[in-house]
Amino acid sequence: MKFIVTMKDPDGVHESIINAAISAADTYGGTAYAKAAIAENESDWLREFLAEWFEHSEYAFIEVDTDAKSARLLTLKEYDAILEAQKAARAGGAK
């Protein structure tokens, strides 16, 4: 059996990005101003990167497969495709 778990954490993704960006900036050294610029650039890049998996930087969709004993984070494209397939199946069954 497969099903999707929707998780919402408004602060988790944001805080994780900030922490990762600060850690990355610390490895470069330099002045506080330079580190702040690096951290800002890193956080922008991370936000863009994670947008493939996290809707509005707070929702994640996890597909659980009990037969395969697995769970995986869906991309937003995969999640949307699943929703469209379910919608089409419901519409087809209503005829």
C-alpha cells in the first residue's frame, strides 16, 4: 500500500537554511561583513535548491510504501502528478 504524508513546518526549513548558510560562511573566514554577504548568498541558493521539494518553504510530501518498506520525499512535480492522476481517476469513476 502506498500513501502520502503531508508535513508542515513553517520554521524548520528556514532555520536549517540559515544555520547551513552561517556554517558555510564561517569556513571562508574574512570580515563579519564578508561572512554576512556569503551567508546571504548561500541562503538564497539553498532556498532555490530546496524549492524542488518544499512548497512555500514549509510543506513536504512523503510517499510511504508499506510493501517496499520505504519512504521518500517527493518533488513538487511528482506530488502534483499524483494529485492529477487521482483527480482523473475520480472523474473517470463518476461517469
